[in-house]
Amino acid sequence: MTTMVDRTEHLHGRPDWDCRTCQQPWPCANAKANLLVEFRKFPSVLTIYLSAQMYDAMGDLTSHGEPMPTDLYDRFLTWARHA
């Protein structure tokens, strides 16, 4: 007998950059935990990936003349550097 676990992906939605699953600002807590596991052997690659995601989010979130969100660095990078 095989048991399958339903793993819900916590991915970002564009252009608002909220999690498609829990509607929290992405990366949400679940996305962070999943990313830390996925990139555990390659923390520098995680930083590069998150930097690219932050750059895309910056473009999306300011595309209609909105001011730059002040929390993007903390939201995308600070947590990954200390893990």
C-alpha cells in the first residue's frame, strides 16, 4: 500500500507577489521553509535566486507608478542569509 502526501506549492502570483496558496506576501513562511530545504546544500544559489525574484517583484510592484516597497530586501533576502 502506498500513501501519497499532497504537497501544496507556495508559489508567488504576479503581479501582486502574494502566495497563490495562502495569500501572504511571498515568500510566505511555507515558501521560505521549502526554499531552505531545497537549497540547503547551495545557500549562495538561494541568494542569487531570491535576488532575481526580488528584482522581478520590484518591477511588478512599481509598474503603475506605485512607490518602491520599503520591505523588499527584508522580505526576500535577510531571512535567507541567516539560515
